[in-house]
Amino acid sequence: MRALRFAAAALALVVMGMAAFAPAAATADPLLAYGARIAGDDARTRIVIDMDREPAFTIHYLDNPVRIVVDLPATAFGFPAGDLKPTGLFKDIRYGTMDADSARIVLTAKKPVKLVVAKVQADESGKGQRLVLDAEMLPAGQFADLVKKQSWTSEDTAKDVGPVEPTQKADPNTFLVAVDAGHGGIDAGATGTDGVTQEKDITLAFAKIFADKLNAQPGIKAFLTRDKDQYLSLSERVTIARQNHASLFISLHADTLKQKDIRGATVYTISDKASDRLAGEVADRENNSDQVAGAEAQAQPAAVTDILMDLTRRETQAFSISLAQDVLSSFNGQISMINNPHRHAGFQVLTAPDVPSILLELGFLSNKDDEKLLLNEDWRQKVADRLTEAVKQYRVSIVANGG
Ligand SMILES: [Zn+2]
């Protein structure tokens, strides 16, 4: 994709403007945008533009196709076009002069988006200013409202920028659990020894049973990240949990291993380094989910990694481990587990910095006995009951600790 620069057209406009109105003062000293970066994925994307001084700006949204319009005072765009190559949520990015006094950046998105952050901050040197734009996916209905309610005459963009509304309406005392059925749509996940059973179906069937059981508990509400055979990227799953301020995120899987004799459940939490080779292999396979579906490779530059690695995450990590332990004690003696059933590795789906998250491998589709269980209704009910107990136990301990 290309980022068009209207250098020649811009110059012509400026010249014409000057000839007609001679507003020399307005154009003599345009802002200089001297650097730009873009990073992110199909759920969240950050754009940073380096400027020589603080710009005033306004934000608007347009539909068909979905666009974010950033209006700026007269600006000279001096960075290489390749620095704002459409990435993540955006499929086209254009910028250039509108008239003698104004410039515009138009970000065309692949799906409904909203800026959750649009701010100017000083760079490290203190000499320049950075325009920081953080975009997140949002439900189509919310985007339509945004387009309808915005004002093009007001300078106030604050109401057009901010967090995405939760889709799950829950009162603040409700303990909200995001139940994530692994894989889906074009990404079928693992296939059973019979060559027929697909992981994406196992996870969805189980997720529904589990969510129903959680919803039957007073004070607990569960929702599914997907409730049908639908592809969701790993980042979309994380973002759905975060946007809804979920108290927990539980991702459900049933993978295959080369070692066909290995069976039983495993609970994973996130870590930079895998606890063991098996955990590393499972994480690699799960992280490959997006590539399987043909999504672009998602090398995350430092700017995005930083967001994920903030302080909150350390606290979240402790809660995730606590939940994993509650699951293990609830399973103990009831549900078969592999040796060392709590393992950790760098699962992308567990990267929400503010939502305690675990990934549960219910069993292995590479093992005939596990496969039989995974398809067995009584077993599913029993595992969902034990998991529900674990969530209840976790919640009690969090409340007891004032969390
Ligand atoms: Zn899986």
C-alpha cells in the first residue's frame, strides 16, 4: 500500500492561496513533521508523528470506508513515506496540505476503529513534540454512533477520543469472566487422531458449557469472545477482554503433541521464557494461529511492547498464577492432568497487561483417550464444574485480599 504525498499539489495550493489572499504570515512557518512511526496489529495500532512544535489538532471519523481524519495547522511533512506504511488496523494512510492554513492526515481502516488516545507530548530531548494516536477496534454499532454524534464545527475532539465502550453491560460488583474458545473460522486448530475432530469445535462447545455454569453463579457473569465458528486474531481476543474490563480471561484449547502418549490437562500462565520444551512448543503453535489464518506477521516494535510490559502487568501476573493454582487444586484427584500441570511460556493470547489470564489445555487431541474424553458430554460437564469452582475460589480469595 502507498502513503500518498501531495507535495506538488500542496505547493500549488499554497501558491494559489498566497496569490489570492496573500496570507503570507500563515504559511511562512508551517509545522514540521520530521519523523513518523506506526506499529501494532489488527486490534490496536499506534501512530507517532514527530513535530518541531506542539500542533493543535482535531479528530473526526468518516464511514464507508471507515476513516479517521486528523486536521492540523499548515504542516510540512518531511519524513519518508515508508515510515507511515499502512500497518495493523490501517490499510491506507494519506497526508498533505488542505489549504494555506491547514493540513490533514486520513487513516483508512480495515474495520471500525476509534482513537482511544490522541495527545501531544514532549519527546525525550524536550525539543520536539510528538503527536501520539492510539487506535483500537470497536463494535460497528459504536462506530456508527461516533460518526453520527460528532461535531465538525466544534474544536473539541475530546468526546471523539477515549476508551471503547464495553459491550458487556455488567454492574461494577459483578465478577466478569471472558471465556475464550481457542481458534475458529479458517483457523481450525489441532485435528484429532480420527482426522475429523477439530480443536475449534471442541473449544467452542466447552466454552459454552463453562460460560453457562459461570452465569448460573450469583455475582459472576461470563461472556464468550466468540460464540460461533469465527476467526479472531490473538490480539482481538485480548482486546475484547480488555475493552470489557474483564476480571479474568480464560483461553480454552485442546492441542496435539508429537508425543502421542502424553495426556491430561495443563494450565499455562505467561512468561518471557518457557518453563520447559513442551510448553515452548505449545506456545509456538498457539502463537502461529494468526499466520495460519493469513494475518500479517506481527513484529511488535518497542513502542507497543512497552505498553504491554508496564507495571500493572506484574501485579496481573501474580493474579494469573493464583488462578492457575486454584484450577489445579480444583482439578486435583478429579480431572487427569499431565506431569507438572502448571507451565508457562510466551503465549500472545495471555498478554493483557491488566486482565489476569490463563490458557487451559483441556487435554490433547493427539491422544486417543483424551480425544474420547474431550468429546464426552459428562466429562465436559465435570471439567466445567471444576473450573467454575476454581473461579469461585479465586474470586473469594481476591475479595478477601481486598482486590
Ligand atoms: Zn489451541
